[in-house]
Amino acid sequence: MIVIYYIIAIIGFLTLILVHETGHLVFAKLAKIKVIKFSIGWGKPIWEKKFGETIYQIGIFPFGGFCQMAGEQITEDYTPQEGDFYSKKPLPRLLAVSGGVLFSILFGVLLMSVSGTMPSQDLFIPPQVYITEDLQNQPAYQAGLRSFDTILSINGKKVESFSDIQMIIGQALGKELNLEVLRDNNKLYIKIIPNIESSTGRSVIGIYPYIQPIIDSIGSNSVFSDLNLNKNDRLLSLVSNDNEKVDIQATVEIQNFLEKHLYEEVEFIFQKSDGSIISKKVFIDKQFDPKISFYLETKIKKGLPFFKSLAYAIPRSYETLSITLKSIKLLFSGKVNVGKSVAGPIKIIYLSSQVAKTGLKNILEFFALITLVLGISNLLPIPATDGSYILFFLFELVSNKRLNPKLISKIQGIGFIILLVLMVIVVVNDIFSIGSLF
């Protein structure tokens, strides 16, 4: 079954590449620019076929693709021929290099729209927070937020679940947050300036969701199956070998305590729904899994009609593009760890395979995010990217001056070598990053 998820991930990733490169192909053909080769994947072709003037192929390495236009890379003694890239005026060239970005963004909106038409069954976590002792030096606690507070809105946006809180805060990128909070039936207003997590570039304030340790279900092969635990029974407390005890108010305290007492015996104390107390001592190692699910409400959402879903998808896509640009700015500012924040093709395929396990709706939304990021990243004016070509040809359009094609070709050639080196670094980083997850 795992293999199927990886196949889905690879096919999905290659589809995003196909759409992007098709954008270049379509606009090149419309501009009457000759396309020599259209490839999905790099390296030696495992399949190729010539249609008209263009060779279409699938490369052995599913890490990218290209649309090779005639005369795009030129030599010193080059003379433009009819149908060559540089035989055209700036606008047709600009459209040909912009087509990939346009198709990627439109495809992202389409995927998001399609996913919005699908019904979903989501776990509902209320917007109530819990702050453990180790988070009391974080912005939320320092600003006055306390455990059991319910967040009603952030920056005027109504909050209905903890996932809403995560999304709004994660996208804040370090900017001040104005929280409307309910505490003991009284409304409070709290201002918080979040920290930026160096590994992801996301904003964090130091809160957990408040989930009560009330049992919903227990696996048949759970280490606690002999205790005959039932739904609505409660985990009361944990006790270590040296008699350190924690009364469990929220489920997050379980993991924190177990990590602290790794490779020790820990006593789990439960209260049955009839009030009786039972307990069991268990040895804790890294593979320990209690196979206990705690109660969370499930909400079923109906799918929207396509055009209504599209109306939601467009602003969501715009927001994603805006956040991506701000995140790229953070990368160059040095405020985030580039090695941990940047994902290459291997890591994207791995993450896609994990998301694929959760269903079609989620994988469509994930690929929508990836293709939107792919589109906007290609706008960066870095040599060998679409963005650098766009910058050159915009300059030609605005100034009405033609840049030397040989100079552009040299710059792009150097950029391509640098890009290949960076790709190798990213792939190696992907391998080590994925390895650390196991």
C-alpha cells in the first residue's frame, strides 16, 4: 500500500511539472517559436516521440522538466533563424517564458476549486488554548494569554476552531496579532507579537490546543487492553519511578512527560466512568504507542458547487502567493533556516505520499499549494529561472532597447550551472531531512 502512495506522489508531482512546461509550450507555439524538445523528467529518456517539429520525451529522473526552444542558448557565431527564440520581438518572448508561471497558478486555483467541491469529515478542535510550563517564556503567555482561554477572533477574523488559529498565526510572519479572548465569561483583548520559527518561517506564539484526556477508543493491541478501558474513561495522571507526578489536564502533557522519562517505567492512572481508579506501569521507549484515541468532535462538511468553490479558491490562492513571497523574503533575510525550510523534489514526493494517505481532498489541496509555490518561485529574477528572462524582456519592452542575446545566454548558462549545484545540495538535504523523520 505504501508503494501506491509513492506512485500517486510521483505522478502528482510530474503532473505539476507537465502543466508548468505545457504553459511554455503553448505560448511558444502561439508565438510561432520553434520548440525542439519538450521533456518531463531529466536525464536519459525512457520514452520519446516526435510530433511535427518537436520531440516529446519522459526523462529517467522525475525531478523536473524543460521546454527547449530553438535558439534559446546561443554561441558566438550564432545568427537567428526563422522561428528561433531571439528572432521574435520582446513581447512574444516574454509570453513564452511567462506561460509556465501562468499555467501553474491557474492549475493551483483549479485544484483548490475541485477540492472544495468534495465533502470532508474533519476532526474539530475548539479554539481553546493550553499553555504548558515550558512555553511560559513564549509570546502568548508573556502577553497575558492563559490556559483554558478561548480565542474568539484574531485581527478581526472570526475563529471557529484551533486550526483557524494555527492558519492565521502561521501566516502572520512576525506581525502583531490582536486577539479577542473569552476568559470566565469575560472578553479580553490581547496584543501578541509572534516569534518566527527558523525551521519553517511560520509565526508561532507558544500555545497548544486544549484537548481533555477523555478516552474515545482504545486499540485491541494496546498495552492497556487488559484494563478494559472504555469510551469516556479518563487518564488522570502519570507517575515516574522517582515519584514525579503530573495530573493530566490536557493531552499535550502526556507526550511532554513521556519524553522527559524516556527509557523509564511510568505509571498510568485512569479513572473509569463509574469513578473507580485503575493503573498500570509501562516501560517507555521511542517506539512506545499507547494506541489510545482521545475524544474529538467530528464535523462533516458538504462540498460546495464548483463556481462557489472557485470563488473561495481565488482569494485563498492569492493569499498563498502572498505568503510565499513574504516567506521567500524571510529566507533571504537570514531569519529562517534555509536548509530546514526549503524542500526539493525528493522531500516534496515524500510529503505528498504522506498526505495521499489522508484522502483525495487533502492531496489535491497539497498539490494546489505546491504548484502555486512553484509558480511564484519561478518569478524570482535568478539566472536560469523564468523570472530572469521575464526581467530581461520587460526591460526591453519598457526601454525599447534590445539586450545582447549572447550576453543573456552567457548569464543564463552560468545560472544554470549554479542551479544544478544548488539542486544537488537540495537533493542531499532532502535525503538527510527525510532520514531524520524515521
